[in-house]
Amino acid sequence: AQKVTQAQTEISVVEKEDVTLDCVYETRDTTYYLFWYKQPPSGELVFLIRRNSFDEQNEISGRYSWNFQKSTSSFNFTITASQVVDSAVYFCALSDLMKTSYDKVIFGPGTSLSVIP
Amino acid sequence: NAGVTQTPKFQVLKTGQSMTLQCAQDMNHEYMSWYRQDPGMGLRLIHYSVGAGITDQGEVPNGYNVSRSTTEDFPLRLLSAAPSQTSVYFCASRRGLAGLKTQYFGPGTRLLVL
């Protein structure tokens, strides 16, 4: 069965610090996809990244970077030089190819990040 | 494009009342789904649809009904509201498999059941 664990419920950092949000997943499939979403205080869900199980290259986008390690079933998210605007709840999610026509996207419980000025 | 729209934004119900949460998208997406968000539990899938006339259950379907008569609309019905259904509800849509196509979310409906 699919499962996504985000062990860090809440994190507080001071502005300009680096912070890493952990995500551990479980799936029996060899083909699957991992995602990160951001939910700012305004409440909308913003897509950040999608990564497939065959691509273990780390990815960097500005101050954001993602580290995917199949050996430890982890897909961690690092924000470098954090800013107040990074304060949000961050969700890690997983989908695998089911034997039906629909691939469910399963979300972790989320990590609430507060960046203090 | 308006993207994914949801109405109402906020609703208060009494236990036993029924209501329909509306969801519409103008991107011609085949896949639509409903999630509920509760503190500490992330988003949980209620029902989903892979096209007009086709719906199926997600992780937490009890107490909810859906139908998909058009590609654009995917309403969620609460037949007899219970306090346990107090939550924030998100509708989402995408063109195809989540691994290939971005999933877009509506702004959410905050529901309070007294």
C-alpha cells in the first residue's frame, strides 16, 4: 500500500537559514511519481515539483532543491536562505500506476514551516 | 481560463442537513477528484472521476456522493451532514496521469457542521 510520511510536523527557522523538509514514502511499485506542494497561509495548493522513480538526479530551482534517494525511499526538500514568504505548509505526495485507469495521488500529513524575520 | 473553481467558499450546516459542493474546470481535463484536508492528516481522496459518466471511490468515500454528467463539472454531495465532515474540501483536475500532467487545485471550501 502507498504511504507518505512527513515526520516533521512543525519547523521554525530564522530568515536566511537553510531548512530541509523530510519525506519518506512506501510503495510496492517500481514505477511511481513523487511530488511536493506548497500551501501558503492563503490556503491554495501550489505545485512545486514532480519526479519519477527512474530519475534520481537531484534538482535545483532557485533557492529550492530536492534530493531523491530510492535506497532510503526519501524525497527531501531543501530551501536555501529561507525567506518569510516561504512560510507555508508543505506536502509531499506519491502516485503509482495502478492497474486501473486512475493513479491516486496520496499526500503526506504536511510540514508547517515558519520563517521568522 | 478560470482554472478550477469551487463554490461556496464557506458553509455552515447543521447535523443532518444536505448540501452540494460545486466544482468546475474550464481546461477540458478528464481527471477530477475531491479531497478533504484535516489537521495532521494531509489531503485524503474522497471520490474521483476519469471522465464524464465515470466515478469511483477514494480513501474516505463514506457520507459523500458524486456524479459527473459533463467534463466541466464534478459536484460533491453530502447527503446527511455530520460533525466529522467538518473540513476543508479541495477539488482538483488534471489532463492525464499525475506523473505526466500537473494537477490543479481549486481554492477550497471550508465546511463547518454543527
